[in-house]
Amino acid sequence: MSNINVSRIITAEDKLVEQQKQQLDARKIDCRTRIFAVCDEIAQINLASAASAGLFNAEQMEVYRAGLAWIDAMRTACVSGDWPDPPAQVVELASRF
């Protein structure tokens, strides 16, 4: 009779799944850092408040929506790590908030 507890065996597949999870977790942190480098948390709150209060003209609202689309694209890119560049207009608008 063996004293080996086979229920604790870690397979190559288990290791791969864990590595992929750790890589995705690291990319999510990287994603957040990259987004906040363009538009930090306070600026995002201020932009959302201005948008919801109707303080943006049509062009600013279009840029605001482009920023939301960029953030969504960044989150999607967490799987691959192929980060999209932020639109210049988004960077400019965010810098004012």
C-alpha cells in the first residue's frame, strides 16, 4: 500500500490552467494601469457626471463615447495583451478632467 495521496497530484493541464489564469490576472492589472494613465478614476467620475448632466456638446459627447469604446477594447484585449492606443481626442478630453 502506498502513502501517496493522488488527490493532490497536479497535472500538466492543471499547471497550464493556473499559468493562464495568472497571465490573465496580470494583464487585467496592466489594463487598469494603462487606462488610468490616460484617465484616472476621479477623471472618469467627473467625465461621467458631465456626460450625464448634459454638459457636453455633441462633439465632446462623441469623444466621450469613443473613450468608453476604447476602455471596452482595452478590457477585451486582456486576453491577448495587444493593447489598442487611445484616440488622441480621448486623451485630450480626459486631461481636462
